[in-house]
Amino acid sequence: MKIIIEKHPDGYVAYPAGIPGVVVGQGDTFAEALSDVQSAIKFHIETFGREALESEDPALDAFVAEAAV
């Protein structure tokens, strides 16, 4: 599972790529956010089953790009 981790002024936010807004983790550090989202994913699977996180169109990779608008 690919995890996106964003750095914000007040900490980090992590979420699995390709899964719409169901599971989110946060922390003061990159490692804390990653650990938090892993825990949230495990809890979600234990509560709702693995199929709750399955996507018909899974994210194969994630990229960061800048664009002028």
C-alpha cells in the first residue's frame, strides 16, 4: 500500500493513495504520521474487513509535481 505523507507547518499528515478519505494519520514527525496511519489502517481492516480498503482502480504510484497556473 502506498502512503502519501504531507509536511505542513504544524506537523505531518499521512493517508493511503487511491483510497478516498477513509483513513488518515498525523504526527509531529514523518515517522509518527506513518506509524499513526499504519495503526489506523490496521484498525479499519479489523473493524470493516480488508475489502473495505480495496479499490477497483488502485494507485500504482504517486508523484509530486509543481505547475505554474
